[in-house]
Amino acid sequence: LGDVYKRHVSDEVDALFSRLQSIYEGIFLLQELSDKTLAKVCSFGERLSSYIIANAAKETLNAIHKESRDLISTNDEYLNAQVNFEITNQNIAAFKDFLILSEAEMDGMSNDFKAARKQGDGTYKVDLSYPSYRPFMKYSTSDTARKALYMKYMNRAYPVNDGVLQNLLIQRKEMAELLGHTSFAAYTLESRMAKTPETVWEFETNLKKDLTPKAIADYNEVLAVKKSKIKGASKLNSWESSYYNNKLLEEKYQLDSELVKEYFSLDDVLNGLFTITQTIFDLEYKEVENPSVWQEDVKMFEVYQDGKLKGRFYLDLHPRDNKYGHAACFGIKGGKMTPDGYRIPTASLVCNFPRATEGKPALMPHSQVSTFFHEFGHVLHQMVTTADLVSQSGTSVSRDFVEAPSQIFENWVWNYDALKLFTKHYDTREVMPKSLFDKMLSAKNVGSGSGALRQVWLGTYDMTLHDKYDPNTDETTTDVLRDLTNSMFPYSPYIEGTHFQTAFGHLNGYGASYYGYMWSKVYAPVSYTHLRAHETKANL
């Protein structure tokens, strides 16, 4: 995928330079374009055209020539920074760190977890991949080991990505100012639903105000669990949150997360996901036999509707060395109309779900089931497109809307009628009891305030870097992170020696747009309700 991306960027750069040369050579003709035509342009190249045209009325041709060259040079540097940061996302994937732990330090972990990480000398190697990190932080009884793993996790790709991020911010700021904008956020948001930084700041500020009381209540609820177990405890550290939150679920809500997992084998979840989405959208997925893939366990599927091929997608579901470490849908080829007919889209869904162990299938926490449905929503967004232009097809929509279609799909993992289709105990094949689902539902909002406020924190950090931060000063991105964290979470302040931002890959593709995750939540529930009300198939 990295090679595909680099070829794509190279093609885009060549195309952009060609367009800029055409703009310069045809400057006088471009001046004659009507305001109505100019109002329709939206891509970077055309916005640049509009900028040059506006200045042509005021300046001499030589000034325009110089400014065009400056813009080309700046854009060249910006694209290089952008590509470098994208390539440096590989630093996150390639970053290798781990803990070597004794039998005693593995207390609380399941036998399956331990068996998969046991070494020849009897010690255990716990790395930073999701299937390792998240269960360990949730179940390990060793506070010391959890803290050590947390510190490693919060320093992924540091320091190598630190300088790359700084350079990207410098180039973004310079490009935006050269184009007449006060910040990169102002430049970017011009084509978003929010339109201006002021709108986003108001949105984030209001959310922070509304969510903080619930987040504090969530914190205190989990802290109370710690206090009940440790005499004199007065605060909850970041590496303790997941552990004591799980204790809260077990003791107050009688919800056993390990028992829940037993009803969500990966194969059953995949079958359920396919059944639900094929039913709602009148689609058919056919697995391609012996596909040409980049890893032996990657699967390829073709999507049909009314017997006609609509698209292709790949499923790359398990972690491995040097692989992208999160979950995401990557467009490989966008749908578009061509003189030869419609070019069907191709996409890849990349996740890091656990593998099957000896004698037991891969079992998923409910949160990962939700992630799977969410990310597959992006795949469907790509597959069912009918847009004529690739720049408008699939997920090529406004960044503050793109998450809404995927967030819609999260609702089905909280719908018992839907879950009954595929939640079967991996061993007995019993359908998940309604009583267990009801416990899950009653605990659904545990920690919801903290989770939502964290999203606001991420969006605010992103906006601060792209609207209020000057990367040309001595202030670092870590300084910004420290100040923001201490301001928003005085009860859980910044931990010195951590550099979360160097593994915050969204700062690339979602630069000045991370707020869109919360913004989209305004539309997703409404859309889901409408779909359920007007489409009987959506009720399954």
C-alpha cells in the first residue's frame, strides 16, 4: 500500500505542476472567466487559480510570475513534508518496543494471552500492538508493569516523528499564509462544513463545557473503585484507568468482559457484518479465490449489485511487524466515470484484531466489534459510490462529514435483533442471552463522558497546532500538549516524558479536521433513525 500511495502522490504532484504551468501560460484567458464559473471551483489547483487571477488584476505580470513560482516552490515543499509525514507513519508501524515480564508480573492475564507471548526461557514478551496493549492495561494486576507499558506506548515513534511533525506544521503555515489565509485551519476549513476556525472553536468550547461534568463524574466513579481497594488512594493515574474501569464493570454492573468476548468470534462477526450490510444495501460479496495479495492471510472480495460488479475490497485483519497499527479503510482506486464506462472502486480494510489461538477462534471485545462495523462503513462508502468524479467519490467528501456513514453502522452492534444473527458462543453455539446483552446496555454509558471529552481534547489539540500555534518559535508540540492536557484534565494532568503526538497519525490526513469525529455525530444518529423508519430491511 505504501508504494501505491507514493505512486499516487507522485502522479498528483506531476498533475498539479502541469496545471500550475497551464495557469501561468493562460493567465489572461483565465481573467475572463466569469464569477459564476469561479464560484464552482473547489480543488487546490482551482483555488490557487482564483488566487492568482485576483492578484493579476492588481499586480504586474512579473509580480504574478514571481508569486506563482513562490507558490509552486512552497507547495513543492509542503507536499514533500506531507509525503514525508505519511511515509513517517511507517515509523509508528515499525516502532518496536516491549516489556519482558516474569510469571508473577503476568498475574491477571488469561492463559491464552500468556501462551501467545511466552518465550523459551519462561518469561513473557508483551509488545505495543492493540491485541497486547489493551488487554494488558485492562487485566494486569501489576501497577508497575502497566505503568512501564503505558510509558512505552505513549512514546511510540519518538523522537523520529517529532521533527517531521514540526516541519509539516511549518510548511502548512507558510503555504496557507502565502495563499492569503491566517492559518492552515482557515485555509482547510474553507472547504469544510464548518467553514471557519471560529465555528470549530465555538463547537469544541461548548462541547468541553457540556461534557466536563460527566467526565469528572466518570473519573470519580472509577476512582471510588480504586479507593475501595487501596487505602489512602487519592488519584487515578492514566495507566490505572482501564484496569479499575473493568473492575467497575464487573462489580457494579456484573458485566464480565471476557464472557462477552466468547460470543464474538471473528468469523461469526464477519458473517454477521456481511449479512447485515448485504441485506440493507441489496449487495452480494463474493470472495476471490487465490487473489494477488501482499500478505498470505489477506482476503479479497468482489461486490455485486443486481448481478453487476460494483467494486472490490481487501480485508487485512491481523497485526504483524511494520503494519499500520490502528484500524482504517484505505482507498486504493476511486470510482469515477471514464470514456469507457464507470471505473469500479477498490479499497482495503486494515485492522489489528487478535488471531485465533490453539483450540480457540479469535475472540473480539465488543468495542472491537463496533470498530469493525465502523470501518466497514467506510468500505461501503467507497463501494456504492456513483459519483462521476474521483475527487467526489466514496469517502472523498468533507472531512467533517466523512465519519457519519461509518458511525451509523455502530448502531447495529447495540441492536439485539441484529446481534442475534451472529452472536453465538464459540463453543456451545448458544445465541447471546438477552440478559447478558441487557447488562452490556446498562453499562454502555460508563465512561462515556471521559471518552467524549477525550475526543474534544484531540480535536482541540489538532486545531491549536493548525490555528494558534507558531511552529517557528521555541514552543514545541509537547509544550502545547502539556498545557492543553493540564487545562482540560486538571484531575489527570500531563505525564512528563510522554510524547503522544508523535503517534497521532490523524494530524496528517485529518489536519485541522479531527473535530469532524464529534461533528459527524450530529448527523449519524439522525440518519440511522431515518433509515430504520423508512427502510424495513434496516430493522432486520
